[in-house]
Amino acid sequence: MTSLDYFRKVASHEVGVDYHVEAIKVNVIAIVSYTLNWIYTEYYKWAGYDFDITCISEDQVFIPNQSMQSNIIDVVDEILGQYIGTLGLNSPILSQYGKTPVRDTLYQLKANELARSEKNNMEILRHFYNRKYKLLELRTATPIGGI
């Protein structure tokens, strides 16, 4: 499976299909950053496992036969490889996200509300992550192989 398929399916499961396009972008960037952080830091390898990321809700839900929504596919195809970085940290940030409000976590419903009020993706990302990670910036990863 390609990383493109992986991120399309995770985003199709994790993100509301009726979200504003900027909210979808923010969620996809958070999903990519989260995944790349686990891979870059070798979290599971250090714990003795032979995999990089799981497909259960402790990480993010990946369902192999997940139906994919065209508006989410379009966003993933457009921005795949973008992740959230910050000064002083070489790896992507651990960009946690969810449907309930938790400190330093992208609250998906609020992100959609901010997008509908015409905030751009960096303004939305900073709203949620800037308290923990200063000087956020979007970076682009080298092409991602299979997951």
C-alpha cells in the first residue's frame, strides 16, 4: 500500500466530510505530522515492536476497506508531505487531534469553526499548538514510501 492510500483512508475516517476545505487541510497536515513523528522518533521500535504505526484508535484509525471521500482525497493529494515543524525540533511535532477539546490538541470541530470564519491553515494550527510548540512552520518531507 502506498502512503497516499494510507493517508487518504485515515483522513476519510478521521475528518468530517462536510468540513470546510481549510479544516480538512489542517486535519490532513496534523495526520501526516502525527504519523511522521512516530516514524521519525521510532517510538514503537524503541518499545521492541517491528512496526512504525498502528491502525487502532491509540494512534489514528486506518481501515483497509475504508470508503474515501473525493473532497478529502483532493486535499490529501494536494498537500501530502506537508507537516508541522518548529524551531529546535528536527522531527515533525506530535500533532494530536480529536473530536473532544483537550489542551494542546487540535479540536476538530473548533478547527472547522475557525476555517468557516476565514482563518487559514497556519492560523488554525497555531491556535491549537502554539502554546506547546513555539514558532510553528509548515515543512515538506521527502517523498514518503509505503507505510
